[in-house]
Amino acid sequence: QVKLVESGGGLVQPGGSLRLSCRVSISMFSINAMNWYRQTPGKERELVAGLIVSGDSNYQESVKGRFTISRDNSKNTIYLQMNSLEPEDTAIYYCYVDQLVAGNRYEYWGQGTQVTVSP
């Protein structure tokens, strides 16, 4: 069973930093794309940052210059470094991967980790 286990969430003051981690139980080399999403009550889940196999990344406009998505293949882990956090960044953050195996596409989600930005 494929597992994505997130960690690193918590309470931080505005202007602070957090690094989210997502450890995956599958080979990183089989992953086509990896994303971080976030969701707040009553709102749709939204894409925050994405990284594809070519190394290209993309970010939601509101987090550009503050968040960085990265991967460490040796640790089977995906990261989201979040700096200059704002109260509007408060949400549950989810890790997502898109895997291609023998021409078939599989999608997996983590359980989510809460990030709260508050004085």
C-alpha cells in the first residue's frame, strides 16, 4: 500500500518559517509530478506548489518568492519550505504525487498537516 506521510506543520507567528515534509513509500524515480495543496474550511483545495520530473516547478501567485518545493530522492521525501508566513497561509496542507507505471497513472494523497499562522 502506497503511503504519503506528512510532517512539519504547527503554529507559527507571522513572518516565521516552517518546512513541511512528505515521505513517500514508493520510488521517487517513478513519480511524474509532486504537488503541495492546501485547504481551508468551506473552500476548495488549491494548488500551492508543484514539481515535475524535468525539475520545473510552479507556484501559486500568492506564495511566489516565499515558498520553495524540493525533493530528496535519497530520503524519498518531498519538502515545502515556507518563509515569511502570513495568516492567510493558515490551512491544512496536503502532499500529492502522480505516478506512472506501465502506462497507467496513479494518484496518491497524504493525510494532511495543519499549518496555523497567528500572533
